[in-house]
Amino acid sequence: MAKIRKKKSSGSPGINTASLPDIVFMLLFFFMVATTMREVTLKVKNNTPQATEIEKLTKKSLVTFIYVGPPTSQLQGEFGTSTRIQLNDAFKTKDDVRMFIETERAKLRQNDQSKMIVSIKSDVESKMGIISDIKQELRKANALKLSYSVKKAESAF
């Protein structure tokens, strides 16, 4: 006579992974769209000053950055400790600012060229004389929309 055995449960059923590729590609697409890559390698110290009345720039594609400050500690042996101007990935002089602005303006679409904003990211310890020199060169290049990059100050309240 045969014995009837109960079938032992073999655990929970497997997880359905049919939609896993869709989820992975959705996440990949999201991060590709939402992530911005840093275009410039900073070669100067950039401890920006603090301010209370700040305004966020809306269209960042129209912003061109000029970095001002002493070289980073890795580059001080080669370039010294005096304040430098960094345009894109290279140290330049104030005389190169006008040509830099013209090339950056040429990269923009025709109707956006008049809307270009120049943002100066300066170290706290930078002297105002070099900032004034940059501003004079920007006037000569007809780049009159200027902003200063700052950190938001912690409120005392």
C-alpha cells in the first residue's frame, strides 16, 4: 500500500524580475538628465564671501565664470601665492579677459548673446584692485551684466 505524503513547501516563490531592466534604464536616464558635470577644474582657492541679500540665477547656461584667488596648495610651488585669474582651465592676466568674454559670447546663440551674465567667483582674501581691473576689462568687452558669487550667511535670529 502506498503512503500519501504531503508535499513540502519549497519556500516563497521567486521574485519577478521582468520589469527590472525598465527600472534601471529609467534611473539611468534620470541621472543623465539631472546631473551636470563640472566643466572647469578649479586651480584657485575659492572661499567665497558671505552675504545676506542674495538672488539665485535662473538660467545658468548664460552664466560665464571668472575665478579669482590664490592658487591651490598643489600649484603654489609652480605659480606662487599671489592672486591669480582663472579663465576656464588656465591662469590668465587681466588683458586676456576681453578675448575670453568674446569667445564665450560667440558660443551662445544669437538671441542669448545680449543676456550673457559674467559671474566673478572670488576668494575672500582677494584684493579689490584685481577685481576692479577685471571690471574695467568687462566694460571694454561690453559685458555689463555682472554678478558676484557668494555663500548665504547664517542668520543671527
